[in-house]
Amino acid sequence: MNPSFRIFLITLLTVSSGPALAFEKSDSTELVQLAARAYSIFLANPDSSITLANTVLARALEEDHTYLQGYSYFILSKANWTKANYRLSIEYGFKALKLLENSPHVYLWGQSLLALARTSIDLRDFKQANMFLIRARVLAIESKNTRLLADTYRERTMYLAETGVYDSALYFVDRSLALYADMKDTLNISILYGRKTKIYFALHDYKNSMNYNRIALHLDSVAGNTRALSISFYHAARNYNQLHKPDSAIYSLKQSIKLGNAINNLPGLINAHSLLADIYTQTNKPALAVEHLKLANQYKDSLYNSEKSGQIQEMKSLYELESKDKTIDALGKENALQYQLISNQRWLTILLAIGIILLMGFIILLSRLRTLQTKANHALEEKNKAIELQREEMQAQAEYLHYLNQLKSKLFSVISHDLRGPIATLQSLLELVTSKILTQEEFLQVSDKVKDNLNVTQRTLENLLNWSLSQMEGIRTERKALEVKMAIDEACNLLADIAERKNVRIENISTSNILVLADPNQLQLILRNLIHNAVKFSKANGKVEVSTQTTSDTCLITVKDCGIGMTPAEVHKILSQEHFTKRGTQEEKGTGLGLLLCKEFIKLNGGELRISSEQGKGTEISFMLTLAL
């Protein structure tokens, strides 16, 4: 047995008066019941439905009841759609959607989307209709609402039928019929049988179209769906006409017209009167044909007048009536109509030309404005970039000044402590000598130690002076050609006493006759500090090597010791410009200024400080200078 006929048999056993909308719980029970009544009759008696819905809406607005407001707008949208008042249908549909979208009332939200989709289909706005259908289907699937999904499939069949995709339309008809059969929803089943009637008629399968039409007529009558019953009689007439049964077709059309007049369904009346005119023309009854064509044109004029007053009436029947005008032309009005057409075309051409000129002027104006706006935006972007760059530079300067201030405070704290000790020792020693508490022989015994302390103090003061001058940009770097080995020998000789007391051997294994570009005084300070640090962190009986290595245009100077070495964290501190100090192998103190000066002066002479160290095995510090050509 055909699945559609099986559904029909089930439906006959379980007839219902129409689909009851899924109501959410409301405190206003009386208004909910009134709204349900309005919804139940919007297809059979749209005017009464509108009256009831407006009553509910007025009360809902007074009580600020959002759900009932949205539901009232939805009913008004559906009732006006039944009357083919598409402007009001669209208006109320959007009002309902605005109140119900993203609310807990998911089913009514989806129904508002479907109402807008169906009106858009009737207005031939298929792109807009498809958008609403997709949104409704997603909502039905996400909320797992079977009824909403069935309603979405039902409207999808209309969309597919109107766009000529008949196979897919039949597929969705069968899917929605199965769902409605489970719900025992006679009203929607009757609508879908009417949909099948229309599809099979479009496919020229008049036998199947008639079979489904009989089922739709019966179910529409039982469900009290006046609009659908009027449409079903119209489809029956079309089938009878194709099967050459004019009497049956005329009877069905008169029934359709009677029902259409009851609900003032102008599109249905236009279609019915137009088809009647065709049938009377075929049966050689020109007077009746002209009468029904006049009625069709009157309804057409009503649609046109309602459009002028703001109603949207873009229906397919308006296009079908253009072919009926040719029949009227054959009855004697062709010349007048042709003249009017020529006149209209002339005016249309004039208006079109004016419109094109205005449009071109508007486009040119927009283009000029766009160009000016682009230039202004570009200039503003450049200014913003400049401001942002200045802000970043100021931020960097502020951070650097903050760093220097912290470093200054830390250095002065360390240096004041380191300077206080040797000077206090010398002062105490002189007081002992002055007071003759310390003999000359005892003074000579401690003088070497005092001399060492004073040498350290002198070196600290010298480093502090040079660092201060470098920070105040008071030091000038005058790079000259000088022989590297001689500069290294001079630094090694100055530190020989310190190395000898610690029993550390300094070896200069650099290559002779290498000329580099460097400031002599700054190079001496760099070498003295690096060699002194190597001796400081070397163990007794250790060795410090100073070597050179050349490339095509540079000379690499390396100071290497086999002392205690450094951790990776300590190396990172030195290279990242952080203040760092550490006691030597014999608890020699330091200020950390030496390495800071080395980095500063190496940079001023066009080089870069490099450190390679392993804790417990020693350190290798090198820097590169440019060869003098």
C-alpha cells in the first residue's frame, strides 16, 4: 500500500480539529485560552482571528506580558497571510520574531520564522525564505522539537515546489506526513496532501494529482481549513480541465470562489476567475469568459490599489493574468492597449534615463567622498603610528632611566662600602703611627697590604669616574690605528704584581703586527679589567692566557682563565646589562663596574662582548675589533 494512503487511513480514524500550539505556562490563563481560540480559526475565519488576537494583544501590552505579545503578533501574521495581506503579515511576523528570538519559548520562536518564510515564498523572495527555513530547522534540531521539525519540513516542501525541485519536494512531503501521522495532526496532513496535488499536477501526472486532491478535499473539509479547501477546489478544477471535464471543473471553481470570497483571499479569487474565463473560452462561451476576466481584473485592481496604500501583493497570479489581457485584446481593445503600452514605455524610458543620470551622479559623489575618506583615514593612521612610536620611545626611555637610577643607587651603595673600608684602615694606621703605638718596623710590615687596598680603591675610583662620564656622554671615543700585542703587554705588565702575589701566570700569546682601530685609553681599560677579573677568579698556581685571532677585516681578542667559572644565570646577567659582582677565589671584592665599562667601551669601539664559561672549569671572554687597513 502506498505510504501516503496508509497515512490517510490512519488520519480518517483520528480526526482532529487542528494543531494546538505548544503553550508555555502563563499566569494569564484567560488570555492564553483566547489566543488559542484566535489561532484555531485563523485559516477558517481570519477576520475573527484578527479581532481576537488584537484583544489579546491590547491586554498583553497593558500587563507587559512579553510572551502573549509575541504570540498575538504571530497569530496576526498568520491571519493576515490567510487574507493575502502580505505587508501586515511580514510586519507582524517580524514583531513576533523580535520578542521571541533567543527566548525560552523555542517552539513559538520557530513558528515565527516559518510564518516569515511562508510569506516570503508567496512574495517570490526565495532567498529570504530559504534563510528563515534554515534558521527554523537548526532551531528544531538543537531543541529536539519534533513538531517544529515537521512544520519546517512542511514549509520546505512549499519552497521546493515553488522553485521547481519536485523530487525533493515529494521527499520532504513524505517525511513530514510520517511525523504528522504520529501526532494525529489532520490539519497539516490535509495541507500536505494538497501540496502533493500541486506537485503531481506540475509533473503532468493528473491521475495521482486527482487521487491526492480527493484526500485533501475531505481532510480540509473535516479540519475546517477554509483557505486550504478553497485551494483544493481550485486544484481539482485544474485537474478536471486537463482531463477535459469542463462541467466538473466549473463546479469546483465556483466552490473555490465561494470559499475565497468568505475569507477575502484575493490571489485565490484571481486564479479561480482566470481559470473560469479560460474554460468558458474553450467551451465557446465568450460572454461568460469576458465576465470572469473582468472580475479577475477587478481583483487585480484591488491588489494594485492595496499596494499603493502600502500593502505588499506580489503574487504569482498577477503574472498569470498578463496572458489573460491578450484575450481581452482579441475582443476589441488591442489598439487602445497598444497605444497605452507605447506611452508607458516612452515615459518609462524617460524616467529610466533620468534615473541612470542621477545614479551616475550619486556614484561619482560617493566615489569622491570615499577617496577623501580614504585619504583622511590614511593621514589619521600615520599620525596614530607616529604617536604610538613616540609613546613607545618615551616608555623605553623611562624604563632605561629607571634602570640607570636603580643601578646608580646600587653602585653607590656598594662603592661607598668598599671605599670606606680601605680609607678607614689607612686612617687607623696613621693614627697608630702618629700616637707612636705602632713602630716603624710594624708599619712597614703592613704597608704592602695597605698599598694593595689603595690600588684596589684607586681602580674602583677610576672605573667609577669612567662609568659616570660614559653615562653623561662626557667620554669621546677617538679610534686610532694601534698595535694589539703592545697594548696587551702594557696591560699585563700593570697587573703582573697582583698576579705574582696570587701565584698566577699571565701569558700573552697574541700575534705581532696586528693593527686595529680603537681608542687607546678605552682599550687599556677593557684589557686591564678583563685580565684583572681573570686573575681574581683564578686559583693559586693558575694561568691566564690572552690571545688574538684575525679574519679578513676583524681581530678577536680573547682572555681565558682556568678558574671557578660562572653559571649560565650569571653569564645571562652580565650580557643583559644587569649589575653583577662576585668575590674572587681569595675573597677579593668587586663593584661590578668593570664589566659594565667593558661592555660600554667595546660597543663604542664597534665590538661586542662574548662570554663562554663552565662552572668549575674556567671562563673565556672575547671581543672583536676592526682591523686598520
